Amino acid sequence: MIAKAVANEAGANFISIKGPEVFSKWVGESEKRIREVFRRARQVAPSIIFIDEIDSIAPRRGMHSGSHVTEQVVSQMLTEMSGLEDLTGVVVLAATNRPDMMDPALLRPGRFDKMIYVPAPDEKTREEILKVHTKDMPTRVDMKKLSEKTDRYSGADLEALAREAAMIALREDIESKDVKKEHFENALKKVKPSITADIFKKYKKLVEEMKETKLEEKARYIG
């Protein structure tokens, strides 16, 4: 969503690929797909390439035994991002929930220069997310008060919460015209937050460690 918003604000063409979609059982096909994405991005520049689940196509080299497809894909990405052919007018964005799995070479200057940690939504953000998922729902529930009870809920959790509240109302009365406060209260008992305190600590520590490593790498990296 952030990547789409960036593309919209910049007025750039948006090219999105998912990590697992890149791989092919045919030799050389995976690398070809990477080359094709970057070729298309150059043709329609200014453009933004967004790679979802990048850890699946660019894991640390040397981690996997057997097939060397992933290593070849990583090498192809490095070539495309900082090779001889200039990426003028092309911005590459990527998302992952396993940054520790990514190949460190991708985090060097000239490739992915910035790392942005996207935390769980805060109270105000949760309120806005709930409003989005209940805008077509017949309800008079105060979303601000509901957001106070949804600490550590992700956007997907909040969507599931709204859906479950609506289902509870329909189970009570198939002709129901109103999703009430008690329906949301019952939904809260069923839909629990997927983000734990341990996950928060893990990611904060991981991001800090990677930022420190990146600064050290930047200081000593020559070419």
C-alpha cells in the first residue's frame, strides 16, 4: 500500500512482482523474468518496481544446497540494480518480514539505500482502518473507543474483526440491519491480535542491528 501511494504521488508507472512468482523450473527462466521486469521499467520510466516478499528471491547466498537458482537470481538483481546499464528514472522498492534472510549485498550503497521499519498500527491508525472496513456496514459503534481495545492488532486482524462482528450479527438475525457494540465485543473474544510483544522486540532489535551493519558497510565499502 505504501508502494502504491508512492507511485500515485510521484505519477510514476507501477510494476509489482511477488517473490515466489519469479521462480521457474526451467534453467535461466527465473533470471530472464528479473531482466524483463527491469527492461520494462526502463522503457516506461519514470517507474517504480515493487518486489513483495523479496526474501524469497534474494536470500543470503550460500544458505541453500543443491539448486543454485536463488544465487543466480540474486546475482541478476545485483547486476540490474547497480550494473553497467543505468537505472535512470527507475526506483526499486521491496517488502519483507524477514530482513535477516536477505543477501547483505542488496543493502549496500547504490542498491537498497534506505530501510523503513513499518510497525503495527497505533491507536489513531487502527481507528482509521476500522472506519475503512466498516464504511459500508450499518453500525453506530464508536470506532475510536473500539480502537483502544485493539492494541497489537494488525490491519488484517482489524479487517477480520469487522467481518466477524458482521457475521455474529447475521447469525443472530439474518435480517439484521445493525451491527451493534455487543457484536464487536463478541468478535474481540474470537479474533485475537497476531502481533505479540516478542515479535515487537525481535523486529526492533533486528532493524537496529541491520542499520548498524549498514553504516559499517557504508563506511568501508569502496566499489
